[in-house]
Amino acid sequence: MTRKLPPLLFVFIFLLTATAFSQRSTRITAEFTSATFQQVVTSIEEQTNYRLSFNPSWTDSLVINLSVSNEEVASVLSKIFADTEFHYNIYQDNIYITRERQILTELPLDFFGQGNITAKPAATFDYTDFEQREKKKKLAEEKLYNIGPKSDNLQGKATLAGTVRDTKSGEPVIGASVYVENPMIGASTDQFGHYSLTLPKGQHILKIKSIGMKNTHRQIMLYNNGRLDIEIDEDITPLKEVVVESDRDARVTGMQMGMEKLDIKTMKQMPLALGETDIMKVVLTLPGVQTVGEGTVGLNVRGGATNQNLILYNDATVYNPSHLFGFFSTFNPDVLKNVELYKSGINAEYGGRLSSVLDVHTREGNLKKISGSGGISPITGRFSLEGPIIKDKTSFLLGVRSTYSDWILDRVKTKELKNSDASFYDLNASISHKINDDNNLYISGYMSRDRFKLNTDTAYTYSDRNASLKWKHIFNPKLYGVLTGTYSQYEYSVTSNSNPVNAFKMDFAIKQWNAKADLNYFPNAKHTITAGAGVTRYGLSPGNYQPHGSESIVTPDVLQDEQALESAVYIGENFEITPSLSIYAGLRYSYYQSYGPREVYRYAPGVPRQESTIQDTVQYGSGPIATYHGAEPRFSVRYLLSDNASLKFSYNRMRQYIQMLSNTTVIAPTDIWKLSDSYTRPQIGDQISLGFYKNMRGNMIETSVEGYYKKIQDATDFKDGASLLLNHHIETDILNAQGKAYGVEFMVKKSTGKLNGWISYTYSRTMLKTAGATSTETINNGTYYPSSYDKPHAVNFIGNYKFSRRFNFSLNMVYSTGRPITLPIAKYDLGGTLRVYYSDRNAFRIPDYFRTDISINVEGNHKVRKLAHSSWTFAVYNLLGRENAYSVYFVSEKGRINGYKMSIFARPIPTITYNFKF
Amino acid sequence: MKALYPYIFLIPVYIILVTGCVEPYAPPVIESDVNYLVVDGFVNSSNGTATVKLSRAIALSATTTPPPETGAAVSVEDDRGNSTSLSGDNTGNYTGAGIPIDITGKYRLRIRTIDGKEYISDYIELKQTPAIDELAWIPTDAGTQITVTTHDDTGNSRYYQWSYDETWEYTAVYQSGLIFVDDTVAIRPYDEYIYRCWRTTSSQKIIIGSSDRLAEDLISKFPLITIAKGSQKLFIKYSMLLKQRALTREAYDYWEQLQKTTESLGGLFDPQPGKVAGNVHSTANSEEPVLGYFSGGTVVEKRLFIKFMDLPDDLKAYLTVGNCTQDTVLMADLPQYESNFNELLGTATEGPVTIGFIYTSKSCADCRTQGGSLMKPDFWQ
């Protein structure tokens, strides 16, 4: 269906000019040999009263060889048009020749030019949904949209803004490219599907491209500032295909560097452990992203610690994105729209974490009809439901996911599993409401909860909750603003009741309130200005230890609450100096205050901070205790070397006022967070990066090289054997480390075609240095040592091969250097038992990591009309069954020292997942 | 298929708890100079004695045992200027008696090794250990669990360490009634019976507990060990001598760190292992690692007996024959009988005629092959 078809409008013009003749005959006799259609028409019009209306340019390709004797004209035309795309329709004395479709009695879309292109055509013919959409699309593409009040003055520029939405569901399309080619001016839709373009007045062809959506265009006549909402169709056939059309150009021509955007469709295609699409695991396959261990969601982005990632779920901060010790992430794939990971060149609107921003967006509910989707994998069942509350105005989206292993476990418990259980669930709900063209409201809520117990009487639960409320207001086509309020809460508790006398419950909680206002201003084609301000309040209960049960004689122990306020203002401007040179300059200024009431220990100066050197206690009221503030400049520049090659450079500084305290190598459910205070200074990170991007073969193959150097001040590090839980003087165990990280990332990506995927290689190092005043505050003699997530070489390969529309094969290969560990170097006898003595921290490495996964997606049939669309995914994780080391450790057993290598997924793990959508 | 059905649903749990595998791992051979001094010292304030064991660390890959440090000058000093020298033997053990003890005093260790280096410990406080209230056992699913209960009304103890000697009585599978001496068979004399043994071993693991977070200084039913069902220890009778010591907070931290980094590893969320700092330092070079710990105080003991007959039925297990077989050696073959590897049980007869002897392998008839001794301990009831 890619032929360009003239508008049906033609038919109507003919219709109006057609004239009626008196009744003669309806039969003709003629002999056509290599005749043109015009000759046939002449014969018919001579022998009958019929007058034919047709477009000669359509029919000049027809060659007619036919001999008829006193035959009905209808029959003659049927013979001529057999096996062609033409149709005829006899109405009184008129015969209308149409191509492809029989004549329509309805008016074409937006015939009266009222700018509402969503008007529903009256269905005279039994079109399928699909055909109707095709028709609508054609009509929309052929129509000329007048923007702004008509005037003769076509000098200067005007701004066009609007929203790009999915025709079928009415959801906004994020990251769609909206552009004109001459001159080359373009924009991407933001998270609301909003775009704004400043173009020279006059006629343009506006092109729209987006991942997984059909390309389309609109003809516009731009008289003045105005609005054009665009609906685009989902590309229905490649349900699981990776189509990154919009990003293809963006990689080269876009300002952003060090950014990866993943569409849920891309993610669903990848083979993953445990049969569940998991965004965090997909993100891990990107260059520059590492993790210390299999089955953990802790991301180490470009040498940053796991707590240095700002994970946003519809703008609300997520503190623990993991389920089941990290084997799953807490994001239900069914409600997700896309994920953006910023590794460098982070815009001024983001702040608060050093290394990266992982911006997770959920979809908006279907505005047109109720629909749902779900799936069953060996561990979880999930279901989501969405639909309009008020059609085309308000929609909802609900998602739920839960394990069902608990239920089964109860029935088949063996002795070993008797004291074990593990379960989780997560819930998502969102409502989006279109108040009017200029005002939109979004409400989103999220909750996840985990509970586990592993062969002990100690039970762990943790829960992440957040909510966000967003109001978007369009002031005019050049200016819009978003007001956002979010609330995040993370808490965990540990309960032990093996012995009623010692039974306890320990709780940790962090709460975060945030309000911000962001403005986007597009003064003209060359400038885009963003500005905003926000304030975040933190409340943290670092530990609350209480007796559990009436027999318990545990003394309650409550650590003092921590409070802080973080405020920030920012402004950033994108300036296109010449078509090939663009710069972005931004400045964020953050101001942080931790405040009381709180008691703070004072330590003797010049000696190591420890319990014995506490001199006195200072009691603070509700005023500020410690204040930190500073500028965070952000700068990027892009230079186009040619149409398909560019060079980019960026610098950014980030400040982080809240840190996670963990002396385990992986993220543990019992890790605590700590606000910066008089002793724990905020972390500051500076990164410069330089990249070269080149697309080849008509943007089919994208290549990129990005290098970076990063410096981190005051990263958190810990003394050997630090005790972090319920520690009233935690500053005695925390050290401030200096970090540096550098690396280079190579990537080749083929986005389209039967075979698509990417391969990347990363060389990176990340080092820490902790040189305190005394030896107990110094690690590895104060020299740089590799951090726990320093993995110099990493290779990722993701490949998909589409055998047919229903059958898709994926292969995923991951290699990386083993992570550093601290190995014992000596053994000694103490009390008759051999014990080990450890070397310098992280002086050795575990064996290299290599894993291969495959998955096969089988789609149900592609009938457009059916009850539900379903698919099966068969996947094998760790196909080769390689016993990748998770950790290496040494223990004293029966007086001897034994070394062990532990692997988590040491065997191939096959899974089957059933997904459905209706 | 029906039988398999429930197990299919176990897959998730299986994946998480079981697909993992733990294999022996041989670390890379690390060449470094690790000849660190190891000090394991204790001042017993109940009788004014001190024992210090000095040895040296060796490389992890070494196959030898850590060598003792002999010939050092070791003395215990208190904070009022008294010093008592300890006398060393050739196994690195240094002992001394008659140390003037003041329970409120502070003590430290001074060591001058044979190579002229001097080491000194931090001053330590002596801890008075409260009595053990109860040493008991309880049946659990995993086996017989032995627990300790203690308390200190003064609330000064708070941190405890336990060690134990366990002794158990057991028998060989078969009882040897004959003895092969000087190429002839004789009735085994009663005092040469090799059927019944007592074996004693000492605790290897660090067992520490604290009442730090409790309103009272009470350790209630603290689990020390669990003897698995079917263990040889409980076939007849078992005894544990528990030694309890109150620790200072610093000593407790030391043992806890040592436990964390040398015993409790292997989980998903292990802490990073690191150096565990003791309380002995080199006077010349504060960076030089000195391993081990010096502490002091009193020790209290309590003994527990567990008889097989007292066990609940589901924890009772009996000695099984296992791989032990019996064979017959004919009279004529007696010269070829390998008395070094076998023991004679009794005579083999055919009607009234003795045609030879029944024998079994030594490990099935001589209980000493399993580590025990024929000597019945004095305390055995």
C-alpha cells in the first residue's frame, strides 16, 4: 500500500461536472484491439446515454483487447476492469471510474477544513479498522492544513506546535521526530508527545517518524503561529521488530550524546532470564553500563556507583528498583512506554545523582477503547487494563504483577524449603486527562512490595511507593510549562522471631517530596530554552529497632531522623548557530541544607573519628545543621561533519546530596541511605565526553565511538569491617573517597531489516582513592585501587533475525572481565583453626564472565480482527551453561581453609512465557 | 507426568535457591611476603596465669603448617609497672603464672622476637565472666541443638564468647573377640578390646553472642551447635564441656569481624572482606600487620551429657553396617592372613569343627581408626 494515490476529491469534481443524457441503450457492440480506455469510453458514450467520469491519467496504462456484441455496459466494464485496481459505479446515466475503491458516499476527512482530523467517517462500506486507518492516513497526508489565520504576509517565521498521538490508542508518542527537510528543521516530541517547531512561513511538508510507528507526513500552509495535532499509526506488522527510525537520525544530528533510548518493543524482544522482560537487564546490555553480579539490578554507569543513578518513574524517584534480591526489576513491562538512559551530556533539568539518569515512562491509557494485556511466566503473572474514562479525553491504565510461587510452594514444600519463601507484587495506576487543547493532567501511582525469607527465621520485606501529579499547560505555541509534584517512599523491615526473647523488628524508611516547575520556550527555530525550579524535601528514618512480641526483652533503639531540603534552579539553552553547529549550555544551581532537630557528635580534631574520640554532643534545633551549594554547569556541542556524520562534546557537573551506604558488593535489600551532613560531604562528579557518530547505508547502520573521563569527589567508601546498620556514629565508618573513571565505547547498530541488532565494545576503568589522615582512614595505602565494578573489557552482542512476521529469533551474548575482589594472601593459625588474611582491597579479579542467551518469539496469527493477540516466547538463559562466577570466597571449615566459587545461574535456564493482548 | 507435575512449579524456587552452584576454587598463586606475626594470648585472671601462642602466617598456597615463633621474649605488663615474663617452649607456646591480678587493672603484652622486633598490645581490661545458667539441648528439625543461657545481673558482661570440647562414646561395627598375636590366634584380653572408643574434639568456629540490644544482660537459649540426626556423636552418649568468657566490646568486634570475613561468606549479599585489625602492634612500624588478639578475664565451664535413650524417636539413629563385610579365613590359610589390615571377630565352625576364623577389615572392628581413644575419660558418667 505504498502507491501514492490522488485524492478521492477528484471523483467529486467529476461528479459535479457530470451531465445527464436521455435514455438510450445500455448495451454496446464493439471490437477493441490494443485499444486505449479513451477509445472504450468513446464507444460507450456513442452507443449509450452513459457518460463516464474518470481520470485519464489513471487509465492510460490500460490496454484493452475485447470483442463484445450487444453486451451490457456493466458487463463490459467488469471484463475490462477484471484484475485491475479500477472499479466502476453506475448511478443513473453516469458511470464513475475509481481506482482501488468503489466510490464513497461519505465526505472525505476534514472536508470543511475545521482542523479536526479525527472526525470519524461514516462507514458506508464495510471497511476493516485497518483499511479505515489507511484511508484516513492517506486523506490526512493529502490534505493541506492551514495553520494560523490566512494572510498574505508570508515573511518571517511562525511556530507550529501540537501533540503526536497514536491513532489507535490515543496515547502520546514520545520521541517522534517531526521535521521539514527544506530547510532541515526538526524536533522530537517530549514525554507528553508535544512538539514545537519554528519554521519559515509558507508551505511545508512536515514529516513524522517514530519507533514502531508508520512514517507519515502532513502538508501544511503556515500563515502564523498555530497548532496541529497529528495522529500516527502503529506499524502493525512488526509487533516485535526493532525499529528505531526516529533515533537513527537523532544519533548523528541530535544534540544529545551518551544517551540511549529503548522502546518497550525492543526490550520485549531480548532473551532474558526467568521469562520476563526487564528494562534494567536490557539497559545492562548497553555500552558503558555494568553490574557487579548476575541477578542484581544495581547499575554501574560509566564507573559510577549503584547509588549514583537517578531512577525516575514518571518523574518520581525510585530508591530500590529490584524485586527478589534483584533478579527482577520493579517495572512491569506491560505498562511501560520507554526508557531513556543518560550517561553524559545530562541536561540542566536533571540533578541529584552523579552518574546517570534512567527516565522510565509509562504509557497513557488507551483513549479509544478498553484493552488489556498480560502474560504468564514461570514466576509471575501480570495483567494490565486500560481504556477511556471519557472517550478521547480521559484514560486510565492499571497494571498488576505478582509472583504465584508462594501459592505453589505452600503445596509442595520440602524440608529444605520449609523455612523459605519469596514473593513480590507491584501495582501501577495512572490517569491522564485532557482538560482542553492547552491543559493536560497526569496522575500516576506505583507501589512494589517484596517479602522473602531464606531458610532462616528472619523475614525481610521492602516496599517502594511513589506518586506523581503533573499538569501541563501550553501558554502559546512557543511556550509550555509543566508543574510536577511527586512523592516517593522506600522502606524495609527485618523481622526475626526465632527466639521470642530476642525477637525484633527493624525498620528503615525514606520519604521524599518534590515539587517543580519546568518551562520550555521555543522563541525561534534556532533557540530552545528550558528553565525551571524545584524543591525536594527528604525525611529519613535510618533505623528503628523494636522488640517483636510480648516476650521480647529487646531494648528499642531508634536512630535520629534526618531531614534535608534540596532546592535547585536551572536554565538551559539550545542554540543552533549554523545548520551544522549547535550548542547547548545550561546551568543548574543546587542548594542543600540538612536540618534538625538532631544531636551531632563532635570528634577530637586530628585523630581518627571513632567512638573513643567523641568529645561532646551538639544539640541542633530545627534550624540548619550543614549547608552545601554549588553550580552545576552543563554544556554540549554538536558539529555535523556531513549529513551522516557528526562530532559531539559535552561536559557536565553533577552534585549528589544523598548516598547509599552499602559495604556489600551488590545492592542488598538492607542497604541504607544517608543524607549529606556535617561529616558526609555531598558527592560531586565532573564528566567530559567526546563522541564521533556516523551512519551508513542510508542510516541503516549506525556507528559511534564515545570516550569519557570522569572525576568524582567525595564518593562514599567504608572502613574494612564497617558496621552500617543501627550505627549511631556512622561517620566513624564512612570514608570520603576520590574517584576517577575513563573509557571508550564503540557501537555498531543495525536497526532495520530482517537481521538487526547491535554489537558494542567498551574499555573502561574506574578507580577509587581513599587517603585519610591516619592509616585506619586509608585504604590500600592511599593509592588508587579498582572499584568493585571495574570491568575493563566488555562486549555485548544483541542480534535478532526475523524469519517471518510470526517467527523471530534472538541471540544475546555478553562478555566482560571479571570484577575485582579482595583475595586472601596469607593463612595463619588462631586457636587451632586456620584463618585467612586479606590482601589490599580489590587487588584480584574473579574469572571472566561470558553468557549466551537465545529466545524465539512466536506470534499468534495476524488476523486483524480477533479476540486477543497472543504470543509465546521460548527462551534459554545461559545456553552454554557456563558457570560464571558470582563471587569467590574463602572460609575456615573444620580448621582448614577452603576456597569456593559461587555461580548463580550455572545451568541453562529455559523459560516459556505466554503473552496476550486484547 | 502426574508425578512430575508439582515439581514443574518448583522451578522458580529451584532457580533461585538451587541452580546456583558452589565449586571448589583454587586461587591464583600469590607471591608476597606474608611472614606476619600471629599472637593468640590470654590472661586468666582467676589464677593469674597467661598463655600466649606465637606463630607466623604463611602464603595461602603454602602446603606447610604455619611455623611457631620460638625464642621470643614475652611478658605481661600491667598499668602499675608490674611485669611478668613468660617462658616459651619450642612450639611457640609461652606460659606464665603468678601474675599479680587486679580485676580493675589494665594489662598488655610485650613481645620481642628473636629477630629483634618489638611488638606491644593495647591495654586490655579483664572481664569477669558470669556463670552459665543452663546448657541444654532441644530437638529441632535439623537435629539436636545445644543451647546456652546465661545472664549477668550487673549488666557488665554483654559480650560473650564460647568454645567447647565435645566427647562422645561410640563403637566399631563389629566386636573383635579374638586377637592375632605371633602368628597365632588367641582370645582377646578384656583390656585390649578395641570395640568401644571415646573421641574428643574442640570447637573450630567462632561462637559469639551479645545482649547489647536487650534490656537485660541475658543470653537466652543461644544456639551453639546442631548435631545432625545420624551423627556418630549420638549413637551412645555425648558430652560437651562449654567454656564461657565475657569479652570486652573491642574483643567482641574483633571476633565478629573475623567471623564475618573468614566463616560467614558465600551468600548473595556478602560484605566485602577486608583486613581485620587486632590489638597488637609493631612498635617500629605501625603499618606492619600483626594478626591475632590478646585478651583476658575469667573462664567458666559447664558440662552437658546427652544419652541416646533420651533422644526423641525421630532423632534416634542407629549404627549401620555400611560397607563392613565379614569373611572367613580357613585354618590352612592362616599364614597368609593380613593382620595389619584386618581384625578377627570369632571362629568359623562347620558342625562342631572349627575350620577357621571370621574376620573383617580393621576399620570395621577397631574404633580407634575413627579417631577415638580406648581410654574412658575421667569425667565420663
